[in-house]
Amino acid sequence: MTSLTSARTRRRTLVTVVLAPIACGLLVAGTLAAAWVAIGSPTPASGAVWFQVSKLAGAQYTGAPDQPFFALVIGTGARSDDPNEAHDDPGLADAIHVIGINPSLGSATILDIPRDTEGPTGAKLNSYIVGSDKNFGLRAEADAVSAVTGLPISYVIRANFPNFVQMVDEIGGIDVEIPYDMADENSGAFFTAGPNHLTGDQALALSRNRYTLPRGDLDRTVNQGLVLLSALKTLQAKQPGAGDTIRLVATAGRHVKLDGLGVRDLLALGQLALSVDANNVKNVLLPVANSGNGSNLAKTADAESLLADMADDGVLQSH
Amino acid sequence: MIGAAVLVVIAVVVGVVLFAGGGDDSSDGGGGSTATPGADTNVTLEAGEVTADSAGPPVTVSQDIADGVIDTIGDYLQVATVAPLRSGEPAGDLAPVVDGAALAPVSGVDRPALVDEGLPKVSTDLDVVAQPVAITGLGDQEGNLVALTATINVDITAAAEGKAKPLHIVRTGYFVLSPDAAGAWKVSAYKMGVTRDGGTLDATTTTAAATPAAPK
């Protein structure tokens, strides 16, 4: 029983850390359409919620669609698509990424934020999503990330894990240029450096592996961003047509919980993703160090200039 | 498969007659070209396959909507291609076919990819031939048709004038159309590439553009 519970918990954790990159790759990156072309119509479980997208009240782009904006992508371990419905299953935000997108430049930056980074109240950043009062939830998580980074978050994408592996497999897997050899029993990450085509399970393993990495969770966070970027490249390489994009947005729309935006916005996000040059997307770790408060981390002086660079137009130029 | 696939083929062939330096427009509505003493302008445009998919209950693209889309694209071709090539003047107002958010880039940075202006006036026969326009509708989670895409593959040729090579323009991409407040389907986003050669152009030019499409 203990073993079963432990395995379940471990798997939940594992899925958690990979959700954000994939959800982002499939939504903000948006090019699910490519997979449709490649492998035909995915047939996920009816009614399954793959992820949730929330538009925060401050997001206003009417009349200025070329302005940069920021989306927070988080992966949690919650079983429900509503964290407030799962108090026994807290769903900490163990994968945290801010994506800055500059439509007019056709460019983007992925900022990988370690989950133990200290938030504005002294708690770890991964905890602000948990709870049911006004100080918690998606808005609180976004506010906390904004407070740490100074980046205004307009959209929050929260992934729901149960269908993750299936989702990756249904789109035909992803191509990843793995930076170094990996051999980790805990995660099941056994890879040779270089180009790899990963199944859902393998993408999960890559994204969860931290024990054999020099910087542990920090390197894992970077690898999550790598998975995200690789998903974008893989899907863009399929070169989906106009009708393909519509069909895949419709598919995504059947498996996404939308809050404050509509399917038409998903289409816009998909088109935007197709206009971003994946080779012009940086994947960068937020510089952090021990904060002196337990195991919490705090951004370093180097982080300030990086964040300023990203804040001005959504993307990094000098970093 | 979500949504009923509807195959609609609408032949909208408009023969527009323009004399060099201006002239009289007419349409035969039945295909083919309209000969004039000066030169012929033949615009061939028709709907191809019309389908739809939905995030919610099934949706379809009605024939009226498909017709409207073809009308919009026809208007676009007239304003963006035919008129400026015939007159040698800048293109006219695209606001009737492009919605507000997309109008800014269409009028600015993306204009070279979407409008055939700045080229010498064409006084010979002009053929604007579009491949059948594939239309795909998108339904929202409530089953409302909220957007559609229309493919654009247009081959434009002008007969040679003097010693110049025939002008040849190929425009390929797609429009995203959405209903405006009045229910008219207008271009709200696009991805378009254009190649131009011949005529008095010194070399082949290729221009591409896509709308920055952050959600509203």
C-alpha cells in the first residue's frame, strides 16, 4: 500500500514538472495543428481537460496586437482542473515558466523559474496557487511571479496532468536536442547527448530528471524549457496549413478550460506561435542563489539586469 | 470528425474592364473575360472545399457565409491588386475588407506583401487567377462559428509591354476572417507571401508577412 501510494505520488510529481513545457508547447506554441497533419486526428478521452487558460483582468491588447506580453505557464500535480476542488491534492506549482512574446519581432523568451524561489511573502513560489481564499489561486500565483520578476502576467496556463503522456504520444512525440548524456534510475531518463525523438514517457523522464544533474532542480527547470522549445520546433517543422490550424485549435478547444478568453483567442495564439521563429527563442534560467531562509532561493543581482532586458520588449537581447 | 463537411463550389468570375488611365467597370458574372478595346482584366475566383470544426457542438459554414467570404476576397483583389496595377496609383481603402486590428499592419509594415502598388501601370491584358479558396470554419465551445480561414493562392500575370518581360505575381497564404459587429466577415489576420518578377522589375522580389496576432 505504501509502495503504491509512493509510486502514485512520485508519478504525479513527475508529471507535474513536465506539464508546463508541454502545455505551453501545445498551446502558447499553439502548433498542435502540425501534429494533425503528421499523424491524423488525435482521439483523446472525451471530455478530458488537458489544460486551463486564464486571461487576467489586466490583459488588454485591443488595438495593439503587436505589443509584447507575458504568459505564465505552470504545471501542478493536482488531479482536478480546478485546484480549489482538490485540497487533499494540493497541486503545487512545481513547474514555473514565464514566456515573453514579442509579436512584432516574431520572437519569444522562456524564463525558467526554480520552484523554490522565494515569493513576496516569504513562501516558495510554487505554493501561491494552493488554497481557496483570495490570497491563493491562479491570480495569486501570477501576482507572486510578477512581484518576483517585475513582469506583468497577462495569461496563465495551468496544465492538468492525467492526459499528459497520452497527449505527447498522440502528437507523435517531440524532437529534442539533449545537451548531455543522462542515466538516471529515478526518473528513467536514459539519453545520449544529441538529437532524440521522445515519446510521452521519455519527455516526462527528461523533464523530471534532477538527481544526476550538476545543479539539480535548476538544471531540471532548464530542461523543461528545452522540452517546451523543442515541442515548438517539432510542431512548426510540420508546417501546418490554415485548415489544419483550425482543426487542431478546435481539438484543443475541446480539451481546455477557458477563463476570460475564447476559442478565437486560441486561434490567435496558434497563429502567433506559427509566426515566432523557434530559432529565435531563448530559454534562460532565472539566476538564483540561497536566500538564507531555509531552502528558499532568491534571485541574484544578475537577475535584475536580465529581467529588465526581458521586461522592456518581452524578449532578451543582451543575455 | 466535428462538423459537417460541406462542399460548395461557387464560381465567381468577374470580368472587369478598365481602360488604361481609367475606365468603365463591368461584370459578366458568368465566367470568362470581357474584351475591351484597350485591355482585358480577368479575375477568376471561386470557393473550393468548405468545411468546419468546432470546440463544441458542430458548426457549418453556410453558403451565404461562403459567398460572403468570396466577395470579401474579391473586393480585396480589386483594391489591392487590380486597381493599383491598372492605375499605377496607390491602393485604395482596405478598411471595408480588413478589420481594425489587422488594418494597421496591412497599412504599414506588411503592405508590400499584401498590396501590389508601387509598380508601373499595366496597360495590357491582366489575368488574376485564384485557385479555389478552401474555407475552414471554427466553432467555439458553445457551437458558434467564430472564425474561418480562407486559402489564398493567386497567380497574376500581365501581358508583356514593349520589350519588358510579362509581369508575374504569385501570392500565397491565407486569411483568417471573423465577423465584425455588423456581421460582415472581414480579414482579421493573415499569413501571406508574394513573389514578383517581370515587367519593369530588375529582379525577382519576395516578401512575406504574418499578422502579429496576440489575442485581444
